[in-house]
Amino acid sequence: MSSTEFHTGKLKKIDMGPYENETLKEKVTYLTRIGHEITYVDIDDDYIESDTIVKVNGMFYEILDHVSARDEQDIMEATENPDGTISFILQFYNGGCGFEEALECALEETIK
């Protein structure tokens, strides 16, 4: 059943080092090796599922200080912090979009 979701937290871009231009499978192997848990990978759709990692616009971010709740109003905001992380506040109806898509909308407005 669809509902309105609220999320807030920070994103920290993960330096993929020599794996920046590799396949998704190789990138996920690298992320797992450096300690991130990936619970699902769909190579054909280029999609991963993780409680601590999100893939947005082809880049991988670690999710920090994540809090979620429920409310009714749509909010999609992101702010760059001096330490290089990105703070986000998302609230959206999950019948119309998902967490990654809402993050993508917020980042498009923040990071030009």
C-alpha cells in the first residue's frame, strides 16, 4: 500500500577510486569489500538496495543520520555542507516516486 514518507539525513559521496568506471557488479563488490551491506542488486535495471548506500545519478552515497516518519506534504530539499556531506529532507508519496527518485530531484536543485 502506498503512503507518504518523510526522510531526513545526510549523504556522503563514496570515492569509488579505481572502480569509478567499472560495471555495477564490480562497484558493488568493491562497496561490499570496504564494509557496506548491499541487500539486493539488479544489474539489468542498474539498481541496488541497501540501508546505508544509495545510487543517485550514477554516483554512490553513504546515508548518514537517517530518520524517517510519516506526514502528508511533499518536500525535496538538499543542502551541501562545509564537510563535503549533503543534508537532505524528503517527504513524498511513495505511490508516485521512490526514495532514490526523490533524492535525485533534491540533488538536481542543489548540485549544478
